[in-house]
Amino acid sequence: KATVSVLYCRMLGVVLGCLFAAAPTLLSCDMVLDAVVVGNGPCGMALVAALTGKVTARYDGRHRVKPFDEVLRRVVGKGGALREADLRSEIDVAALPYASTRSKNPAALFYDALAHPFADSTAQHYPPCLSYTDDPTGLNILGVGSGPYGGSWSDMTPSMASLSPGHWMELPGMPITEWGRKNPESGYVPMRPSRESVALYYKEYPKAVGIDGMVKENKRVEHAEPDENGAWKITITDVLAQTTEVVKARNLILANGMYSNPKKLGIPGENELAYVHHRVPKSFDGVLLVVGAGLSAADCIVGHMKSGGKIIHVFRGAAMESPLAKFKDSSVAYQEYTRLLDLMQGLASSPDYTPYPNHTVESFKPDGMVMLSPPATLSVTKAAVLVGSLPDFSFFPVSIRDTLSSVSDIVERKFSLSVDPWDLSVPGVPNLYAAGPIRGDNFVRFITGDSVVIAKSILEKKRQKE
């Protein structure tokens, strides 16, 4: 009898798991979800909020710029849900005033102009022209990420200031300034808040907007491919419990960013020697070799020098070819980067910093010996190879990876996946979408547009089948 009772309880649990689609569990059952979102960083969480309707963006009629307001009223209507707007045939973003130049995606630019009015034309923070309501879509959505809420933000150097003002990193439906006032212990400041405070904001977002049952932490996608009916069959592993489940979904959305797959140099010793890292190592005593001249490398150098560590910095070009050069005219706001740029150029010096411009690493040797070209030999305690990253497509079969490779591009060392500009679907792979950094936009502020247009597309497909 005890055995029968246990079996009954297990069967009941499976049935209940399939019924409660509003907060999907990772049970293997016959329920087919409307979409699975890969990633639980800012982009992934905003997508789940929009797809479920827990955070529905609406135009509140407050835009005062003509002809922008006239276009908005025609396309959206005052109080109208943005996910119902027909932008593809109605909007010429290039003709709209005050559209940002920071993105090349027209839908992202359109919604950014509503969420962050005049963001690039004035230092003043104008209130958004959007309001948010809980208006359920009826879509069954599951979001999964291999780490905590916030994605890569949970791994960033906590004390480093963010690159952008706080309101640019705000997610729909949870004003970050208001959150900061209610949580003074977070240390949040509006202009370039610490990454630790932003990570805490992202950590609290799912519960605040009611999607914590739909976005999972510590769940890694191991495999995804379409079945014979065109639905995605997705294998997901719990990285803590080491258990595996399979779910099905009509649509798959890539929001897993660019952080999880660091680029490598492909040289001897890089993978074999324990002192070589591809992430920012924890603080330690000794000499740190940093390879690379991008923002990740810069953050690593600044953080290690703050803790009193010594740096040897190897980068393959001249200092002014580095992405840091764009901060040269913003020395007040970005003092740590302009100071490092001076060190890289030799315009300033520090006993804790030694630059090797126009050098590359040839090999890593045991006992911390590093060989450079042009010839030089270094002795270091640890090495951090921080030369960028690529999206992780390893969970797809080879045929899909090949298709994604054919529709991707790398411009100025930045990866981007080509997508339809108005619904962010990936060409050549049915029912696959890409959002955020993986399609070329690294600014969190453009996430609103991504989430709205993908929600619109998936809702329209479901309505057409009903």
C-alpha cells in the first residue's frame, strides 16, 4: 500500500506540473510551451515579462515631439499595448526625431525613444512615455539560465562603476531610481552606479514583477533541436542537482548573451596550465598578466591595481586602437579608463603597471613563464586572457550551428547574429529568435524593443493557429 501511495503521489505531481502552465516546471510531460527563453540576464527576464504579459508596455500619450506623437497615436493609440502596434509597415525610424544612433535595429530604436526620451541629446533624465500593466497573454513561457538571476552581472567586479547611467539599465515595470530609494543599503547612485548595486536590482526583478515562477536559475540548456512536428525539443540540466529534464516549445529565443564562451588565443599552454584564466581571477598577491585591451581587460586591470596588485599588460595594437580611446573626451565621467589609457600610451607611469603595446603572446610555459612576440620573456603569477567572447551555440546540432554561422558577422571584433529587424527571427531556422547582445545590441536600454516585438510575433503566430 505504501508503494501504491508513493506512485500515486508521483503521478499526481506530474499531472499538476503540466496543468500549472503559468509557472512551468521542468517536468517531462506532453505539454508544449509557447516559448523557452535561453538566458536569465536582463534580456531574458524582460522577455519573459513581456511574453507572459506580466509587464505590458503601453504608450501613455506623454510624448511632446511632433511628428513623433502623431505617429505614436496612429500606430499605437493612447493607452494602447505596444505589442499590438504594426511597426513594420508604419514606421520610418530614420525620419523620427531624437532616435538614438547607438543601435542599428529600427524596432529597438523606436521603443528606446519611448523608454528613454532624448537620452543621447541631453544629460537631463526625461521620464519615459510608457506605462506598464499586468495584462496576461495566455502564453506558456519558461526562461532558464545557467547561473543566478542577472546573468553575467552576477560575475562582474562588484566595486566597478557601470558604463551607463542607472536609468539606461532599468528593466520594464520596475523603476530603478525608485528601487534605489527603497533600498539605500544597495548603494545605488543614478550616474554610473556600481555593478554590485545593478546586479542586486536584477536579482530582485523577477519577484518584483511576478515572473519568479517562470524564470529559473542554475538551469543549463544542453541540447535543442526541432522534432518531426517542428517543435523544439530542449534538454535542460540542473547544474546544482545534476538532474536532466526535457521540455518542448513551439519557439526558442536566444537571450544568452556573449559572456559564457570566452575567446581563446589558441597557443601552447593556454588550456593546460592552471595559472592561465579566461575570466577575471579573484584577488591574489603577485603579478597578473592581462592580455587584451577591451573593457573586460580594463576592468580587470583597474580592479587589481586598486587592491595593490602588479600588472603586466600585453595588447596587440597601439593604445589608441583600444575601445578605451572613446573615453578620451569624457575624462571626468570615466577617470579610471582615461587614466589607464594614459598608462597604455606611456603618458603616465606607475610602478605597478608595465605595458607591452604591439605585442602578442606566443606561448605559456610552466612556472609562470610567458613568451611574447616581438621576443620578450615574462614571469607572472597568473594570466588573464580577456580578448572578447562569442555566443554559445554548442547545444545546437551541427546543421543549425552551420546555419547560424552563415547568418552571423564580426565587425570591429564584435559578433552579431543577423535577424529580421522587425520581429528578431533568425533566417534559416524556423521558430528561432535572438535578442540583446547576441544580435548586436549591448546596451540594456534597447531590451524593451526586443521583448515587445518578439512577444508580438509569437502572439500573432498563436492567434493564427487558433
